[in-house]
Amino acid sequence: MGSDLDAGPLMKPLLLALDGETLSNPPWWLMRQAGRYLPEYRQVRAKARDFIELCSSPALAAELTMQPVRRYGMDAAILFSDILMIPHALGQGLAFREGEGPVLEPIESHSDLARLDSDRAIARLEPIFETVTRVRGVLGPQTALIGFAGSPWTVATYMVEGGASRDFRRVKSWAYRDLEGFGALIELLVERTAEYLVAQISAGAEVVQLFDTWAGILPEAAFERWVIEPTRRIVAKLKSKFPNCPIIGFPRSAGVLYKRYVLETGISAIGLDPTVPTDYTTNDLQPLATVQGNLDPVLLMVGGKALEDAVTELRRLLGQRPWIFNLGHGVLPQTPPENVEVLARLLSEPLLP
Ligand code: CP3
């Protein structure tokens, strides 16, 4: 269709890859592409009272969303927010303490669910939808906007443990001991998370990602019940409202269960952690869905030849089929910003035979 040539590509590269196209230069973005490794982030961060205030201020959050995209020209902007804004909106006390990570008032049993104010949660997240709309309004024509949420399982781990955990013994004990009570928490999170993502898409998000950071700590039967099933229900709800909106699932460290996750949840693309082997990816996953990942974030921090070689190798191995370049987890705060510049250049060069 010659007349379309002058108008440039009809679709954003990220959306093409999600639609199953293989691009010679992979579209790319980075999990946690906004954050402490950027001096301009630290500058804005210093102005806000706390991290929750940053996420709840559309002007500041939109600025933070755009910072890495302006600097490096990624193919996607990801909404600046946090997966813990859902527990916050449910009325669970949340604070981000310097050097400690998130701290929540733990929910420990079925009766604690009564403390959550589920009905008004989505209305409280209104500033986040406003951020999405603002960003969509200023993004360039080639850059896609990604909205996101935590998966019910991962969000529940923080809600029950009260923060980060080493062994997850509280959340696992509850999940094993009381299927019904813990199931009620997951059910509540399925409902609210689906509504939250629907609202983000309505506000302008073109893709959504479900972060399941702690998917990989569960045995298969529990993985099926608390990771696959809730994800499948969220995907079904989103697909019924927005059949064409791609959904990226990221069940971190799921190992060989990645394949069941892809087959059974209905997600459109799959985020890979750094330990997923490339031959498993090309043989077992790429025939089923577009894959996203999976450079070790430490390689981006290290830079130099180690980074160049690893990026070239990934392009050779994953670049023959539908693929979005990303890290296998978030950018580390210690990453030199110049290394991301190098990465941007490496990904834009032609791949030599
Ligand atoms: O990717 C992006 O740039 C978008 C923004 C984003 C943040 N968190 C900002 C943030 C996204 C997508 C997240 C997801 C998130 N948040 C996850 C899933 C992905 C993952 O990393 O596993 C999880 C588990 C959280 C919960 C969370 N938020 C933790 C454990 C922490 C503390 C640890 C840390 O890195 O500081 C946060 C804080 C947080 N979320 C920061 C940012 C930029 C740092 C806040 C600061 O001190 O300035």
C-alpha cells in the first residue's frame, strides 16, 4: 500500500512485536526505567514528601514517566506508580522507608479483610488515571504507553507479610491452611486489579503488564491456584472489555511453569526473568507468544564488553522470532546512566551476521 509509506509505520514498534511481528531491531523498554539511577529522578524525588505522594501527583508522576523516554528514546513509557498503590487504596497502612523498602500493616486472617475498604479503592486511584491521560497526550507517535498492576499473588505477599520477606512463611501458611479465607483476599484482588487495569486502559494505556515478582516461590499446585487461575480471570475480564489490548504477564522465576502460565492464562506476551534459558525460550515459549526479556540487570550495571556481548547474543538467539528487549528484572539503582545510552545504541544498530 504505497500511499501509506510516506506516513511512516502504521503501528508503534512495541505493538507490532506484541502483534507477533519479528523486527530486525527489537523494540525495547526497561522495567524500572524511571528511578534512582537517574539524577533527574532523584531531583524530583527530593521535592516530594514521600514516594506515595509522587505516585499520587499526576504532574510529578507524568514527568517521572517521561524522564527515561526523553533521555533514551525507549519504545515504551511505563506509567510511574507502584504495585502497592492497590493495598494503599484499600486503606491498608503503607509507608516506604529509606533503605528498608515498603512497610504495611499486615493482614493476617479472613477477619482482617473487613478492614479493607474495597468499594472506594478505584475512586482513590483517580490521580493515577489522570497521570496516564497526561502521558498519553505528550508521548511521541512511535512510543507506546504501558499501564500495570501487581498480580494478586504478589500483592497479597506484601499485604500479608507486611513488606519484603525472606521465606514467605506467613502468606504461604495462610494460603495452605485456609483456602477459603485466603481465596477471599485473592478474589478481592482479582476484582479490583481488573477494574484498575480497565480504568488505566480507558485513560490511555495501550498495553498492560501484570508483575508477578513472587510467582516463582510456589509449588506447582499452589502456582496453579494462586498464580495461573487469578491471572486467567483478570485476563478474561480485560479481554471482554478490550479484546485488542495486549497483556504482558511476568511470572518471575516460574522456571518450567512458564509454559503452563502462557498456555493457561491467555496472556498475549510473556516477561522472562534472567534465568530462563534461551533454548527453552525459542523452543517452548516463542511459538506460543511474544517474549520479553531477559538481560540480567547486573550486566547493564557492569557495562563494557560483558554488556555488549550479552546484548548481541540475545539478539542472535531471541531476535529471530517475536521479541521485546527488556531486562529480566528492574534497573538497579547503581546502574551508570551512560550504560543505558550504550544499550540504546547497541539495540539500534544492525545486527552483523
Ligand atoms: O518500571 C517503572 O519505571 C515504573 C514504576 C514502577 C515502580 N515499581 C516504581 C518504584 C513499577 C512498575 C514498580 C513495580 C513494583 N513495585 C514491583 C514489581 C516489579 C519488581 O521490581 O519486582 C514490586 C515488587 C514493587 C514494590 C516495591 N516498590 C518495592 C519492594 C520497593 C522498594 C525497593 C526499591 O527498589 O526501592 C518499591 C519502591 C519503588 N517503586 C521505587 C520506585 C522508583 C523506589 C522509590 C524511591 O525510593 O525513590
